[in-house]
Amino acid sequence: MADQVSLFGIRHHGPGSARRLVEALDALKPVAVLIEGPADASELLPMLADPDMVTPVALLTYAEDNPANASFFPFADYSPEYQAARWAVRHGATLRFIDLPASDRLGATDGDIAEEIAARAEADPVSHDPIGALATAAGYDDGESWWSDVIEENPATGPIFAAVADAMTALRADEKSLSAREAAREAHMRIEIAKAAKDHDGAIAVVCGAWHVPALAERRSLAADRELLKGRPKTKIKATWAPWTAPRLARASGYGAGVVAPGWCAHVWDTRERDRAAEWLAKATRVLRDRGHFVSTASVIEAQRLGTALAALRGRPAPGFAELREAAIACLCNGERAMWDDISAELLIGAGVGAIPATTPLAPLLEDLQRQQKATRLKPEALDRPLTLDLRSESGLMRSTLLHRLNALDVPWGRLTDAGRSRGTFRENWQLRWEPEFAVRLVENLLYGSTIAEAAGGRLIESMGKEAELAPLATLVRNAMIADLSRATAFGIAALETKAALTSDGQSLLGALPPMADILRYGEARAGTVEHLAALMPRIVVQAALALPYAARNLDGPAAARLRGALLAADAAIQLAQIEPEIVASWRDALSALLNDDQATRLIAGTAARLLYEAELLTAHHAADLLTRMLSPGTPVAEAAGFFEGFFEGAGQRLIHDATLRGAVDGWLMTLDEDAFTASLPLFRRVFSALDRTERRRLMDALFARSTDAAKGYRLLAGAGEIWPAHQARVLELLTSGAAR
């Protein structure tokens, strides 16, 4: 059997390993190709050779009873396992995975996992990084550089796999005992190799991680290997192919794929027989020029020469990624690292997203997503991409509906950045970015339905049934409405009516108004029944108006700040919804009642006064009288500060443009004696520190009626021209010190 089986120790996602492996398979012509991978997913392996399969892709396995318990096995074009599978299908060889089944890993308990982690921590350090050990022996600083020079980027040919096997055998000579899982893995692979040797006449190729080669070459009794597999965990699993992304192949992604620079690995694979350095520099030049940088052809030639010289100085067989990067920075980027950083993500990682054939056995939600991606012409991409949708068009509305439904399923392929409030209700701005784990999240949502619409509606209905607060419930109804989920919308509106009738808490009632106003607003752009809500919102406004005076009494600082935010948002929602005038009048009456309520928290009373003034129900002179009363010397400083802040915070700009209010406030300030003015300075600082230096100057110019018209000159108060510079410097000093505090 030993002569029949050839072991090829490779590095996962290694372009050089893949090239040498294809050459070795062409020479060996095996009748069976066995690959390290989950044995219970072998039937999916031949699909890698399907013309419609576009890498990167990943084998997705998940527990049938718990889809969140999932694992990925990524493949890139330059993965040796991928090339071995394609070779086997192309030459009609038997093809299968031989590692422990996915059910073993997915069936492991928390205790099993903890035991495995502890065993790895106690293992020989060499087993953690065998390549690093070989690199150290060869005088290299890191395993990455050594492996690249010897295997991945070495243009020379030779008995690479035999050399790797010898090196790994030497490293494992003094190996301590393996963890239970690693021992079981190698036992399972030996059993599968023995089965294949028994079933086939001819050469058998085994493609596995280089570390496993010595163990798979050992002669062990079948009984001993089977003993190692007894009692292993099991669970029912499902397997399919899922699109993967280039960024997720990177080591930094957390998936342990071991690819430092996927873009560079892809380039090494694509340029097997060509000038790798020249093409890489040409690619970098093209990207730089696309970004608006000037790069001459002479600079490219100099960069190639520098890269070759650096490789010679470092004793490398050819310019590698490090040499070409330094050459590009020096010659193409004018020595500016920032220019290189601007293009490095595109060059080294890329934004590619794989594609899977239509015949792939998928979970129903994944199939539905593929159909809708084609229907809406939305292609998943791995880098951020902005998307603006016009909801008046059929295509824009379809895309928006799909993205909102996916968000309801906790699959944020698109994140809404601006609903277009400044440009009407018919525009949405999205930021798109596809992540591979979204496939798992879709699988998790299968219990809610077999299509995206059914699942999104079912999940929202479940959330609505559990929601105890009125405001979050209204937000869920809004989400259902804009996702065009009629059943969930109807359920949510009924729940809103019931909960609103039983709610008397002012904060909750106020918090429900903004999402309800959004629902009515979005009804302009989306088909949906909002008549029930149009009748419900006025009732909630009346309830909120009745509850507000009581909710505003005797609040501490944090509670007052929360209520103030809810009050401002509710008032904006009432204006947005354009409800009946008599309902709005009851709301304004509630705000007016706060001004004469001695128990009302001053921050809330000041906010109410500001809202009434903006609604032109409070004159500027009345506002000044309120300030006089609320900030009188007998009023505690904390209460006075609260009213002043409530009235002016966020509205400082109004003093610049509203001459009537500015005059009234200025007149009130002039009535203050020196001691009262000094005592009130903390109030002024707290409000006016929000204005920047330019806005403060504009406010002072407005106070002194200073004009920028050169023909008119300065219209200052008598004598103000002489005292203005010193006065301005003093006021700026006071305000600046207040801002610093």
C-alpha cells in the first residue's frame, strides 16, 4: 500500500503549493484523490469543477438543530485542495474528503472544546508553528518568508514534497502526545486512505497539511485507529457552498485562513509562467493612476530594478512581496507611505466575492436571496459601496424592500445612512458591504419561514409579541411597514393600539411618536395600509399631552435630559405627521402648562418655552419676561441654569438671525446688575460654548448692528467704535474660558 499512496504535504491557500501539486498530479496520474476535509461533505467536492463556481467560496457546514453552530472551509483559486479537486474531476479520478466529519466538530460540547484548547496549550511549541521552526533553523526571522522563498515564490523545480515530508518527520520525531482531536483526525485519515487503497487499483494521491504527512505515512493497526475514534461527538449536519470574500481570506479576518495578502497570492498563482514582478508593479501603477496620481513609465522600470536588487541583497530567489512593496513606495509613491496605504487594500486584499452554481443545494433562504439578488441586480461585494435609491422607481423600491427585509433578519448587507429627510420621502442612501457570515444568519432564520419575506415577517411578529415598551414596538411596526411586510404591519398596529390604550407613561408615549410619524411619512412612497395608524397617532398625541405635565415634575439630571430629548423628537414628529389642528392645539396647551407649573423641571419648562416660541405662540418679549422670572436672583442657580439651557441649547444660531428675540434677551441682560450678571455667567458659558469662534463673532456683530457693507461702514452705538476692541477681547476671554471648562 505504501507504494500505491503518495502523500502531498501542502500549505492551505498556498499558490506555490498549488502549482507544484498540479505538476505532481499530472506526473502521477492517480485514480483517486483524497483531500483533508470533512468526510461527510464529500458529495459536494465535485461542484468545485463546475464552470459557474467562482472563487472564493466556502464549504458551509452547520448543525441541523442549531444553524448558528456552523463552520467554514474556504477555497481560493490558488488553494491546493481546490486545484486537486478540479484535477480529479477533469481526469475522472475518485474524489473525496478524508478528515473527521463535520458532525464531530459541530457536535462537540463546551467541555470538549475547553479540553481541546487546554491540550493545545500544553502541546510542543513546534506543533503550533512547524514552519516557524524550520525557518529558524534556516536562519530566517519568520516562517512566512522562509516558506515563500522555498515553496510559494520559488520558480525552480525540484522534489519539494519529499523535502517537506523529511522536514516534518524530523520535527515530529520528539513530539509529545497529540490532543485527542488531533489524534482522532489523523486516525480517521489513515482509515480512509486504507479504504481507498483497498478499493482502487492504481496510484492514490493524498493532499493534506504538511504537518500531517509523517503521521499518515506511519503504519498503524486498523484496530488502534478505530479505538481512537470511539466516543467521538456526533450531530446531524447539513452542508452547502456559500460565496466567500477576499477580505475574509485574510489572516486578520479571524477565520484563520492563513492568507496574509490574498491579492498577492492570487497574483502569484495567475503569473506562474510570466514576469511576476513586472506585472505586479504594472497593476500598482494602474491603481495609482486611477486614484489620480501621476506615475511615469520610467518610475515603473526603476521600481523593477530596485526590487530585483533588494532580492539579490537579501539572498532571495526572486523579488517577493516585501521587495516589490518597498520598491513601489520608493519609486512609484515618491517615498510617501501614505500613497501606498491608499492603494494597499485594493492590491493586497481586493474586494472579490465568489459565486456558486444555481444547482447548488442551498438552504431555502439562501436560494431566495440568490433569486432576489438577480431580480434586483444587486451584486454582493466585499468592500463598502454607496447606493442611492429612488423609491419612485420600481427597481429602487425592490432593492430598498430587500435590504430592509434583510435588516429585519439581522443581515445588514446594507446600512441606511440617510433616509433623505432633506430631499423628500423618495430617496434612500445605503452603504453596502457583504460579509460571509450573513449566510449563516440566514440559515439561523429558517425557523421563521422559507423565504426572506416570510422569515422577516415572522421574526418581526415574534419581536413585537415580546416587546413591553411602546416606543420600541412602534419602531418595529415602522420596520415592518417599510419592508412591505403586510402581515407583520397589521399585527404591529393592533399591538400598538392595545398597548397605547394601557399606557399612561409620558416618556413611553412621547417615544412612540417619532417612529409613528415616520410610518405615515413613508406611506407616501410605499404601498401599505396606514389608515389605522393615522387614526391612532392623534390619540397617542392627546395621551402624551395629558401625561406630559406629570412626567415633567421633579426629575433628576439624567431623567430630565432623557425627557427633553423625547420631547424635542415628539414635537418634530407631530409637525412631520401634519395631524389635525385641534390635536396640535392640545399638544401646545400641554407645553404652555409647563411654563406655569412650579413643580415642572426647569430644563423641560425651558424646552417647552423654546418650542412655543418657534411655533410663534410665545412672543419674544414674553420670552424675555420668562427669562427674567426664571432667572431672578431668588431662583436657585440649578433651576435657572436648567431653564436657560432648555431654551437656548442647540438654538444659539437663532440669536444670530432672530433680531426680535436677540433684542429681548439683550434688553433683559442689560437690566442685570454686575453681581447678578457675574452669578449668571456659568449659564451663559454653558449655552454659548456650543458656538464656535466665528459664530460668536457673528453674534457680537449682530448685537452691535455691524454691517459688512463697506459703503455703509460701521453703524455702531455712540462711542462703541473706541471701546469695541477691548470689549470684544474681554467677552471672548469669558466665553472661551467657559468653553474650556
